[in-house]
Amino acid sequence: MSLIDQTLNVKGLVRCAMFAALIAALGLLPPIPVPVIPVPITAQTLGVMLAGAVLGPKRGVLAVIIFLGVVLLGFPLLSGGRGGLGVFFGPSAGFLFGWIAGAYVIGLLGASSLPRLIIACGLGGIVAVYLVGVPWMAAVSDMSLSQALLTSMVFLPGDAVKAILAAITARAIQRGYPAIMT
Amino acid sequence: MSVGVYHPGQSPLHRLGPGTKLLMLAAFAVAVSLTDNIALLLAIGVSVLVAWNIAGLTWPQLRQNVQPLTWMLLALFGFQFVVAGFFSALDTLLSLATLVIAAALISHTTRTDDMLEALTIGLCPFTRFGLKAEDAAFALVFAVRLVPFVSAVGREAIEARLARGAGRNPLPALVPMVIRLMRETDTLSEALVARGFGRS
């Protein structure tokens, strides 16, 4: 393997680790209350959407998995200062696993135009995440699927805002640092 | 930077291997989710609390783990009570609380190093998909190390905007922040390769 190949390989891994740290750091920000929306939005999922949009499907997924791995190890980096094995057993744990699917879908659909990025973040960051999170919630808390879906609706406005913000941010990053697409 | 949730001690739980503990937790999770016998669930719950005590963990620590879930659990209980009756609601409440406490118990009694090692071994089957277990361990440790760095870069990006009179909103600062992080990534990976990392 040539030195350039090695550097590219290592660069990919380091980028994923850096984005995992970004997702963690965004979780340290206090939740932002938004008028009209019932639950304050946390910036952490914004990081997940950015990982898919900026790093692409494979590395985006890897970044999310690294972040979840760090949480699993016991570092309290999930927003609200939670960490350890316990967070993977709660009723909303499915949404954490959904992040993996979300980052993948966003990376797969992601493109370098704002409207397409918004669609990608909506389909990945909301639809794909809920597709994992809602059935999990239904199974863990003995609800029917429609009841779990209804419960999750409180997060929908915040997630929609975040999908749009993530798309705008991702587009600005792509413009400011074109080398990121390689 | 806080260093995980490990609570040092000498209890039998501390001395068990991390792999054994993780397998036990998995089996425990399956058992708790399958049973709907309230008496059995109560007995399991009490024994988890006894184990908590044996491990030398305190009640404030227990509260710390359960508190973030309180409202969700109460809402779930109320919901199940209306829809499916008292026993079904109690079943859901007990299984969830016990599982979360048991998982926290494992996290509190296993050193982060040991957990990392168990995770690395657990990742070995994925080698055939092109993932190297030692790379995974490296990425996890590196990500933890990078969190304070990322926070510092974020703070600087916000301060730079403040200096330009642009206001305190952290979201626009995210763009220069991520671009700088990616630049640093390039430098970091070159430094790593120069030190022999990634040679195969």
C-alpha cells in the first residue's frame, strides 16, 4: 500500500472519529427551546444528520457507530449527560439505533444541492430514524405501532426544523471546504 | 472531562470478566422481557437492588440513573393503566426499570478499559466486512480524546462571531467549526501516518 493510500485510509477513520466527537460535543449544548414546538430541541441529532450529509453513507454510519460505542463504554455523552449500557434499553433507545439507518440514508441520497439535501435529511433523519425508533418503542413499552407513532409525534416538529438546518449547514460546509467530498 | 461511569470496588461483580457480564446482561434482558409474572419481576427487581448494594454502589447513584427516565416511565405507566389495566402497566414499568438499573450496574462495575477490550473482541466477527478490531478500538479512544478539542474549536467559532458582532446563536458557527475540524483531521492523519499508524 502506498503512502498516499495509507494517508487516505487513516484520514477516513480520523474523520469518522472527529465527527463522532462532534456529535458528542453537540450533545453538551443545552437544549434550545423553540417557540410553538412542545419539546426543546437538542443539537445532537443535528450532528448525526451532518455526519451522513458531509461524510457520505459509509463513513457517516461509522461516525454514528463510533459515537454510540463511546456511549456504550460508559462516557456520559448522550444529550442530558447520559451514558452506559442502560441507555440502550429504554423505550426511546430505538431512536439511537435509528441514527445509524438515518446517517446511511442521508449519505446515500445526499447531493450537492440544497433542495436534495433537505429531502435527504428529511427521509434519513426523520423517516429512517422513526422506522427503527417507533417499532422499538412499541415493542419495549407494549404499545401498538400507531400509539407509539402518535407518542413520537411530539418530536416531529423539532426534527423537521433540524433536518432543514442540517441541510443548510451541510451545503455551506460543502461550499466552504470542497475537499470534503473526496 | 469526566471519565465514564466506572465506580471502583472489590465486589464479586467487579471481579467478573466483562464478556461474562455482558452475556449475563443479554440473557437477563431476554428473560425480563419474556416474563409477565409480576411476582417474578418483583423478585428480579429486588435481587438487582441487592446486587447494587453488594457492588458498593450508593442510592444517589441509583437515582441518577433512573431520574432521567422518571417522566417517561410514569407516562408509560399511566398510558398502559388506561389501555391494558394495572398489571400490564406494572409489568412494563418493572421490566423497564429493572433492565435500565441492571445495565447501569454492569457499567458501574466494569472498567472502561475492560469494556473497550470486550467490545474489541465482540467486533472481531465483523473483520470480514473490512473492519479491523484494533482500528475500531483506536477510533473509540480517539473520539473520546477529541471531544474537548471539538468543544474548544466550537467555543472559538462562537467567540469569533461575537467579535464580529454577529450574535450568540451557535448554529451559524457550526459551519466554520466543522470546516476547521476537517482541516485539523487532515493534519492529524498525516501526523499519524508519519508515526507508522495504518501500516499493514
